[in-house]
Amino acid sequence: MAPTEPALAPSQHVPVMPDEVVAMLAARPGSLHIDATVGGGGHAERILAASDPDGRLLGLDADGAAIARVRERLAGRYGDRLRLRQANFRQLADVAPGEGFGAIDGCLFDLGLSSDQLADAERGFSFRTTGRLDMRFDTSRGIPAAELLATLDAGELTALLRRYGEEPFAGRIARAVVEARRTAPVETAADLAALVERVTPGRAPGRRRVHPATRVFQALRVAVNEELEALQEGLAAALDLLRPGGRLVVLSYHSLEDRIVKRFFQAERRGCTCPPEAPVCVCGRQPRLRLVTPKGLVPEEAEVAANPRARSARLRAAERLVA
Ligand SMILES: C[S@@+](CC[C@H](N)C(=O)[O-])C[C@H]1O[C@@H](n2cnc3c(N)ncnc32)[C@H](O)[C@@H]1O
């Protein structure tokens, strides 16, 4: 008898603000949606249920393991209604039309990493694991975090930690990494977490219990995956694919991401990019978005209590205008 492939562990990821996401995407029978970050497939499943019996969904993820897991769980149930592709959402403009998603009713971006990635000790996303610091969503390309820590000089590392983690002790941590690697490379998540703990001041009494390495890990992950650049490009590509009335919905988890989303939505709501002192518009750009959630939405307390991952989430939604 042929040996059977071991089944993938089921996803542990609990989708954030699922009711709000589905309502904002306005999924309905016959609609065409893209989930640009399909992850464990929790949102995808809700979108497919809301667009029953014939709505279709294209799910993308940079992480091949996420795509394989969603395929195993949902492909049999949804057949032709679900298409899955391992791709970075930066490539949305190239990938979507070829899959039959050139004009869509909605696109979801649920940013950052999933609980499945966080729990995978081999990938080094969590400072609680002893895995090598890799941190790539797509393990087939890019530079692992451990390599950045081994090669960047103190100035470059300081800039990275400031820019992508807004880390107040960036210089001190960067110098400590350069010093430490003279004797042994800073290679695992546990090595780095311990180093940060050693060189930064302890938590002030009464402050929330956030690990002192949280911002450092965020910064490395954002840099390794070029997350901010990808987000900017992904949003622009998604907007181009939307039909008039189509919805763009983004869940972000930290201020750097949310700032990009907010600015992108504001710029597309305004349209004209002429300087304020210009007497008449010469750029001719028309507004392309209407804000559906001007201030964004945050999860209910009950959701945060049940799913701590939702704690820092902010949902922004906008609708494509005719222009
Ligand atoms: C928060 S999880 C998504 C969870 C999903 N909404 C669910 O319900 O299970 C984020 C996912 O986005 C993926 N991701 C992050 N940046 C990406 C990018 N630029 N292109 C494609 N996928 C990306 C990650 O690999 C991860 O699986």
C-alpha cells in the first residue's frame, strides 16, 4: 500500500472581527472577492458562506504552508468557488486577472502573521521559541532575520529597529548585537529575546506586560518581508481591480501599518494632489474612494477577551467610486 502523506496540522488561527469583515465586504451570492492574506482560511470560509451558492473567492498567501493547509481544509467543500495561489499580494495585478479576478467586488487584507506561523518553532517568529530567526512568510525567497543580524552594522541595525519597530532603545540593542556576535552569532529567537531583555530597562511597575523584545521582533519581521512596501503596492493594485461599489477592507495591527492604510484611503478619497496654494487643480485626479469607516473600527471587548490577538486590531473599509 502506498504511504499516505501526513495530514497538516489544522489551523489554530482565530479570524479577527469576522462579522465586521464580512459585513464590510458586502459578500453576496455571485460576488467575486479576493482574500489577499488567506492565512488559516477563517475569513475566507466566512466570505464563501456569505456568498453562497455561487460567489467565488481567490485566496493568496506568501506562505506555501498556509495555502496547503487551506487547500486541504476547504478545497473539497467549495470546489470551483475557491481558487488558491501562493503569491505575495504585491503581485496582485499580475496574478488576479489570470485567475478570473480582474474586476472584483471586494478585497481583504488581514495584515501581519498568523497564529500558525507564530506557533511554528522552526520559523523564529516568537521570542518564546528556540527556533532559528527566519521570519520569512515565503521561505523560498528573501533574507532570513538571523542573516540580517549577522551582517548589518550597528548604524544600519539601529535604523532598521527605529524605522520598523519605533524601538526607543534601538542604538543600545544594535550595539549589543554587534558586540555579542564577535563571540557567537545571535541566531535564535531565544538568543535575541534574552539579549534585548539584558540591555533594556525592566518594565515599569504597573505597565502592561509586554515583552521588551516585542518591537525588535516586529521590526525584523517587517524588514525581512518588506511588509510596508508590499502593503503600499498591494493596496494600489487592489484598488485598480475593484468595480465601482467594490470594497477594500484592511485589518492592521500596529501604527506603522495603519498609518499607510489611513493615508492611502485619504489620498484616494481626496483625488487631487495639487499643492493647497494652487488656485485651480492641474493634476486632474478624481477621488476614487469613499470612506465607509472614517475612523476605523476596533473589536468589541468580548472578542478581545476571547482572542487576545484581536487586541491591537483596527479595521478600515472604503468603497470604490466610479472614477
Ligand atoms: C493575520 S494572517 C491572516 C489570517 C486569515 N485572515 C484567517 O482568517 O485565517 C496574515 C497572513 O498574511 C500573509 N501575508 C503577510 N504579508 C503578505 C504578503 N505581502 N503577501 C501575501 N501574504 C502575506 C501571512 O503569511 C499570513 O498567513
